[in-house]
Amino acid sequence: MSMYLLYESSSGYGLFEAHGLDEIGQNTEAVRSSVSDLSRFGRVVQLTAFHPSESALDALNQINAVSEGYMSDELRSFLELNLPKVKEGKKPKFSLGVSEPKIGSCIFEATKIPCQSNEFVHELLRGVRQHFDRFIKDLKPGDLEKAQLGLAHSYSRAKVKFNVNRVDNMVIQAIFLLDTLDKDINSFAMRVREWYSWHFPELVKIVNDNYLYARVSKMIEDKSKLSEEHIPMLTEVLGDEDKAREVVEAGKASMGQDLSPLDLINVQTFAQRVMDLADYRKKLYDYLVAKMSDIAPNLAALIGDMVGARLISHAGSLTNLAKCPSSTLQILGAEKALFRALKTRGNTPKYGLIFHSSFMGRASAKNKGRIARYLANKCSIASRIDCFADSSTTAFGEKLREQVEERLEFYDKGVAPRKNVDVMKEVMENLEKKDEGEVKAVEGSEKKKKKEKRKAEEKDEEVEEEEEKSKKKKKKSKVVEEEVTTDNGNSKKKKKKKTKSQDVE
């Protein structure tokens, strides 16, 4: 039974025939030892046919089809032209070795050509890859390397371009960085408090906020220099004049020890760093909110930007979150508790990351599990709309949020909520009306533009007609003037002739 090998290169498809496989005995070790020697490997494997790629774009399309396990029309025609024909009802006397099992199964389904992919075939293809430039005689030295480099660049660009996680990754990195900044700012602010408290211990009780404490310590510097002149500046920072006066009075009667100028410089520098980190944290939060409004507007409108970003981050991407059922989404973030409960046969957790939603805090203790299940259901719907919808809108997320509000009222007061089908129909009708209004507005603006163009054209025509009329009038006046001048000249000539005849007489 003969074997053919299909090799997909950057230059095109190559079909090789393997001879003398019985002598090798299909031993991978024997093949591995003979691959490096071209004289031995060339006796076993020989080139049958080669189909070059027409262009770089064609090579990219072919390699994409192979990587996705899809047989292109070019590959099918190439195999049917160069391989023996498979007769119906008879077992073929050859097989085709391929590198990927997916493409092999696709070839077998389409052409009934038996394919195999194992270690023995992989070793043979490794030898083909190593000596491919010597099998193809028309290739110049360096051509294969250039083709491989160009195809690798275009293939990687296409993969990055069509990567569904490329935008979600920004949200994932931002939420991770936000959590890290929160921990760092908290620990650094505590360090500033401890450090500056040696100099001004009374300030800790007056200013509770970490960021304000860093700003006040940076402004005060040496407590002994505090005076009534500092009250307006402290009032701007603290927002309360009474607190500012309290800080000044506490500074005058403080029991803290004095610090050297060098120690004060270090404290002020570190406080400035904490302030810079806090300012950057605010900017990063604004960036995350903007990204969530672009990536998952409905999920953000339903459950909030931070919780929605944490769900996307924990799932890995918005697509993965959309694929999760609501029961899985409900306990995302509580995997340890879940497996511990399954191991000990205890009660499984009712909620994970969605516990940080404001709805969970508003629900009573006995209804937390029920509202968590309902909220997870709505979050899965919102994530699927965000992932697979053509246009981004917050209309669905706002209506889903209203449904959760109604469910909370139902648990507390017994008011019957609306059905999800009715709510979704209402959203779709509103969106259709908006689209129709936009279309009408566009059509109205186009009609206005057309009318304005017509008016402008009419005005231009009128101006041109007036100009032509004025030109014609000018021409007529010129002609009349010329006729008048010619008549005057003729009369003068006649008078001169009469005077000459009288002189002769």
C-alpha cells in the first residue's frame, strides 16, 4: 500500500510519494535517523507534484483554511488531479499523510481519500520540511525564507486583527491594575500616616481620608510654622473652615516630636507619590468606564462598570462570559467555596462576584439567593446582546435593570413584574422607531439640501440670465452708437462736396 504526503509550505502545496516503507517497517526511530541524510531520505520520499501559490494573499487564504481544518477548492483540485482516482465500492490502495487530523477528516469526507496523521507521518513530513528547497529545483536560495517570513507576518496580523479578545484584554488589564492600585494606595497611605504621625499625631483624628491626609501633610510640612495664614489653603483642601481651624490649633498644641529637614523632605516626597497614584487611579477608573461603555454597554448599565469588568476578567473575555449559562455566571468567583462544598457535601454558594452589586445589598437575607439567580439570568442575557449584537446600545441593559427593580418590589411588596418577552418587544419597537426617526431625519436633511441646491441653482441661472441680458443691451447700445457715428461722417462728407462745387462755379 503506497503512501502520499501532503506538505503545506509558504510557497504552495507539495505532494510527495513515499517508497520502500516496508523496508523501513514504519519505524519512527529508523525514519528519524534517516531524515537528516538527504541521500537516504531521497530514496524513500520523492516529489510527485507542486502547486505554487499565485500571490501572498492566496498563500494566506490557503494557510488559514488549513489551520481551520477546511479544504479549499484549490487543494481539492490539486489532490484529485495528482492522486489516483478512488473507485466507488473498492478499497483504495493508497493513503494520504497529513499534518493535521482536522484537514484529514475534511479531505476524507469530501473526496473519500483515506488520510492518516501519526508520529510516523510527522517524521516523514519533518524530513520533507528540512529538504523542501532541494526538492523544488526552481526555487532560488533565499526565496523560501522570504516567503516564510512574509506569510508569518501576514498570518499573525490576521490572527491579531480577528482576535475576539483583543478589546476585552484592555478591560481585563485595567481592572487588574485598579485592584493592585487600591491595595498599594491603601498600604502607602497607611505608611504616610505612621511616618508623619511622629511629627503631628493629632492630624490622624481630624483627617480620616487617606488622600486628604497626604495632601494636608504635604501642605503643612513643619507643624511649628502653622498660622492663621494657612487656614484659607487648608479650607480649599478639606472643604471645611472649621476643620482647617482645628488643624491649625492642633498644630500649635501638638505633642509630636520635631523632625529634621531631611526627614520632612522624605515624608513630603512619599506623600506626593501617594497623591500621584491616587490621581492616576481616578484617570484609570474613567478609562475603564469609557471602555465598558464601548465593549459591554448593556452589562455595565445593568450591574455597573466595576462588577461587569470583574465578570469579564474572571471569565477571560466577553465571548466566554456570553457562553456561560446563568447558573455558572451566578457563582463566578466562588469556585473554591463551590468545590469545598461539593467535597464536604455541604451547602453550595449562592453567589460569587455579583454579590458586590447594589441589588444584593438591597435584598433581604432570605431573598439574596433568589435575587442572585435572577440577576445572573439578566447578566447572561446582557452579555450575549453585547457580544453578538451588530450595534451597541444601552437600551436592553436599562430595561433589564428595570426588571430587576421590579423583581425586588415583587419580593418585598408582592407587585407582579412584567414578562421578559413584553419588555424585549418594547425595546425592539423603541429601537425601530428611533431608526425610522433617524432615517426620516436623514431624508429630511437630504431633501433640505436638495431644495437649497435647487434654490442656489435657480439663483445662479437668474444671475446668469441677467448678466446675458445686460451684455446684450451693451452690445445693442454699441451698435447704435456705431451707426450714429457713421451717419454723422457721411453728412459731413456730403457738405464738403457741396462747398467744392460752389467754388468751381
